[in-house]
Amino acid sequence: MHIAVRRRRTPIIPIVPLMDILVILLIFFMLTTTFPEKRETLAIDIPQITSLPAQAQVDRRVTLEVADNGEMRLAEAPVDLRGLPAALDQLKEALPEAKLDLKADEKVSLQLILQVWEILTAKGFPIKEVPVRVEIEVR
């Protein structure tokens, strides 16, 4: 009895089509890759806890509130735009070391804020030392 044994063929892997696919993938990835842009960094020295003074000096702040209807309050006392310079003079005499905060409503006109800033600058309160807080109505 003769049993015929089939010889197995060696599988052939076609290399050329695989190389074509790899080249196409390489070109695709080269064209679609985005490289991060070089960003400039700013070196910031953060104070360490040992460099802070033992007792923090707290500035006394007085609030100047400006409402959207033009009403103003300086240290909870009502004041109008014409009376603001005199009120600021009185404040400087009473509390020469006091700093000012400007608190404005969301709908206050820019013109009114600029007029208040002009008066503050004329009375010796530089704008860079007067922080402005704008109250936004939460809905």
C-alpha cells in the first residue's frame, strides 16, 4: 500500500505590495503629523515661605461703589460725582494710609468709570493702586 504524501508548499509572502502599503502609511503620517510650536516661557520666582515676613501688613481698604444708575457710595456714605473730590479730600485727612477699591456694577457706563478715575488721579489715588471689581449679576 502506497500512501501519497503531499508536499506542502512554502507560503510565499509578497514583499512588494507590503512595501507599497508601508510607503503610503509613512507618507500619510508625515503629512498629517503636527509638531508643537515652540513657546516662550517666563521665569517666575515664587516666594518661598521663609522669605515672607513674619507678620503680614494688611492695608486698610476703603470701597468706592458705583451703581448702574450713577449712585456712588464712599465708605458706605452716599456721594455724587460733583461731591466726590471733597469726599476724597476728607478721606485722605481722616485716613492718610488708606487704600481705595473701586466696585462697579456690570451695567455702569465706561464714561462714568473714566470720570471717576480722572477724579481719583487728580486727588492722588493712582489708577494702578486702585483695583476695580465688577459685580456681575448671576442669573
